Amino acid sequence: MLWWLIAGTRGGINRARIIKEIHNRPYNANQLSKMLNLDYKTIRHHMDVLKKNNIIKCSGEGQYGSVYMLSSVMKENYESFDKIWKELEK
């Protein structure tokens, strides 16, 4: 599933960039939008996809107060993500 979300779909590169950033520390959608130079609505879309697939989880109330971090499943499988990322860089 992770390969499909990152390498097999349109927008996968942006999802990978989001995962890499929140691996370092939690961020809200606005912070990610600025860091990755992407439209806020684009970030929200990718966050919804990642959340639906149990890659990330959120903490906080409401759309603007939510802070996103990796889910425990993603933390356990981060090495697999890193391999996919390295393949994409080639």
C-alpha cells in the first residue's frame, strides 16, 4: 500500500515530502504548506489521503488546530518508506 501511495499515484511525491517532514517533528497543515511551498488545499488533500490510509494521525481540535504526526504503523515501517524514497530519487 505504501508503494502505491508514494510511487503509484499522482501526487505521491508530495505525500512523500509530507511524510519526510513530519517524521522529523509534528506540523500543522499551514506550516507544511509554507515549508513545502504547496497550496494549503493541496496539503489538506494529501493529509486526508495519508490519514485515511493510517500513515499519519492528528492531534488537536478542528481543521486549523490539528497537528499531524506519523502513525505508529508508519513509524514501524519508516525504513520501507525510506527505501521507496531512495528509489524515487534515482
